[in-house]
Amino acid sequence: MTSAAPLQPVKAGSLSRQVFEALRTAIFAGRFSPGDSLRELYLARDLNVSQATVREALAQLEQDGLPEAATRGRACGSPTTTGR
């Protein structure tokens, strides 16, 4: 083994926070319209992360009032009427 600098631990939640920020930005940029389904599988594939990571980010977005719960998947809320 070489004497290279030690690896820095990954901050807990940092990846889900990055996904949260990416999705929030996309919502406010109009990438998703109100009523669009935000499917974990497709978002995970597009962002190259696990569905669990996307699920955590979507839960945080819901806490912030952005996507509204839907029967199947999640529906995108309007950033002009919900959220911060």
C-alpha cells in the first residue's frame, strides 16, 4: 500500500442532498410540470444513483412541499404555489 492521503469519509446524506438539490432545481426550472409523475426508477437511472437515494430526496422535497403524493409515484407540485 502507498502512503497516499487517507480517504475522507463520505458525509451522511450527502448524495441524497445532491439529488434533492438537482430535483429541486429541475422543478423550479420547469423541467417537471405540475402533475408530472416523478418515478424513482427513472430518476435513479437518469441521475445514476440508487432508488433509495432518490426516495430519500423525494421525501425531503415532500417535506418542503414540492412534489405532492400521488397514487402511484409522486406528482410534481407547482413551485409557484408550494415550497419555499
